[in-house]
Amino acid sequence: MNLTKLFAVAALAISPVAVQAENLTARYSSSIENFFLEEGSSVEVLTDNVGDPQLNVEHYGSEFTIFYYGCTDNTNCDSIQFYSGYATDGAVRLKAVNGFNAEKRWVRAYVADNGSTKLEMDLYMGDDGISADDFATTVGLWSRLMGDFEELIDY
């Protein structure tokens, strides 16, 4: 390699473009918790009924839960699920929920046995996680679809 190419490679390696922010990961709950805290959201850190992390989030007026999946000994998780439940006492017709599912991509809605309605969206994050920008886009998508669902069920 000639000296000019060597300097070009070295300059690229230390340039700001080459520096990348740390990805968000499901391996530990503080990664996602910190994302929401930096956004000005409130976050309650809990554990679910099997001991895996759980976050209750209030984000720009919306409340939802994040469950962690694919965990090893309640840590090192590889995916999360955005979840929101609504006490609708059977007032929402299954036909309306099925129509919502047929029209919307990314989320799934259902009516539980007790008549409440639920909305979920899964996100596989893998070992390396995803960028903060991609996660912010995902949260925006979740928030928009959650709003669409709440409008449908008149919540």
C-alpha cells in the first residue's frame, strides 16, 4: 500500500463519520430505559412474572409496557415487545379488531377472553442491537399505530 492510500485509510478511520453511536440493545434494560429518559419520558423498571425485565413507559402522553424476550437467566435478551392493554369490557367487536389487523402492518390486536383489547408489536434486536435512530423510528411507528387503535376502539 502506498503512503497516500495509507494516510487516506487512516484519516477515514478517525473521521467523525467513522465514529458510530452505541446501538440500543435488549441485552440489558438500561439501554432502552435510557433512550426513553433522554426523550423526556418517564420509565418504571420492573420484572415480569418470570423475572425478565419489564419497562412501563409514559411517552408523549401514551402509556405502554415493554416486555423482554429471548433472555438467558433474565438477562441477555434478544427481543422486546411493545404492549398496550385496554379495559374495554367487551365493547369492541371482534370484526373491528380483525379489520384493523387486516389493514395494519407491524402490530397485532386482539380481544382477550375477559373482553379487554390488546395491542402488541415485536422487535428483534439480536446481539448487536439497533441504532438509536432506527429505534426512534420504531417507537414513532408504535405510537402512531397505538393512536390508530385507540381511535378505533374509542379509548
